[in-house]
Amino acid sequence: MRTAHDHLSVRNYGASHGSHDHDHFQILIGLGGVLELELAGRGQRITAGQGCVVPPGERHDFEARHGARCLVLDSHASDWARASKAPPSPAALALASYLARACTEQLPRARHIGPTLLLEAWLPPTTTLATRPRRDIDWEALARWALSRASSSPSVSELAARVHLSAAQLAARCRAERGQSTQQWLRELRLAQARAWRDEGVTVAEVARRSGYRSPSALTAARRRAGI
């Protein structure tokens, strides 16, 4: 299902090294050149006709020494968690070529329905997914654990491992049950704890250290952005 946050684009990557994470799924399909990607400690090369799904919260490094061109879908649709372990199907690769043209030629209807079609095409029709019992998440216990390690800024993957889920599964559950991304939920926890420490008279510098911010100014900026 397409969400208001879905965005299709064609991107050109160069030799400059990049590294980031985001609170949504990012789907990459190679159109030309070679994109070197390191995801969750594993390296892979995305060439024309290859693709991958980057789960929310997973930091990834990337570069294209000789240039690369990719179709990129940024999506908050939780169903991409089902496709994160599977390579794109031939149907998805064929569709990607058309969607790349839709992006470059500014075809609005194709770009609107493209994210939904790409998700449907990614997994082969014969793929069946086993239904597993849904594990409840004790959000209060998870919050206590995260705050006890706030100074080291636990990653989304570490949070997910704590409740025996993948980062993608935790991201989908957080949006469904908390109405926000995992990173937003964690950020609000840290800022609320920081405010409590300040109310107790703890110095800004010490609060920043305890809550995992690089400096007092970084903490102040985070609080300003959050309106606290």
C-alpha cells in the first residue's frame, strides 16, 4: 500500500563516500554502473539489474568509484519488511526500468502508483510467508533498557535485538503501535529524561553526557527542534 511518504527518484552516485541511516525503508535498484554498499557489516555491489532493501535505522556506507545510477524508493510502507530478505523478481526489475523513465520524464500517474506496483512485483507470486505468532513488545521495559544505556546511544538494531525482532520489524511495530518511527520514539525518551535531569539540577554538560549527546549545544539544539 502506498503511503503519503513514498518517493520515487533516479539518483546518480559518485566517488564521494557517504554514510547515513533513515527512519524509513530505502529500496535501491541498479540502472547502471556499480554502487558499493556496506549494510549491517556486509558488503555488496549493486549493478544494473540488482537491488536491495535497506531497513529503517540501519546505517549504511556507500560509494561509486566510477559512478552509478539507481532507481531509489523511500517508503514508510511496513510491508517492505517482508521483502527485505529477498532479491527483486524479474518483474520488479522490468518495472524499475519503466519507473526510472517515469521519473526522468515526469510522468505523475506512474510515479504515484509506482511504489505500490514495485512492492507487489518484488516478491514472486509463488512466495508464501509463514504466519508466526505476534510477539508482544513491552514498551515500558524497552524504554527503561534504552535509557539505562542512553550515554552510549543504542542503535535501532540493538533495540530490536532486545525484543527478538529485526530492525525492520521493530520499525513497523513502532509505527503501528506508537504512531512514530523508532528513532523518533527513542529521541523523545532521551529528551524527556534529559529534561527530568535538568529539573533535578544536573548541569547541562552532565545531562548531555548521560543522554548520549556529543555536547551541551547538541542537546540544546535537539530540545529546540523538539519544542522542549
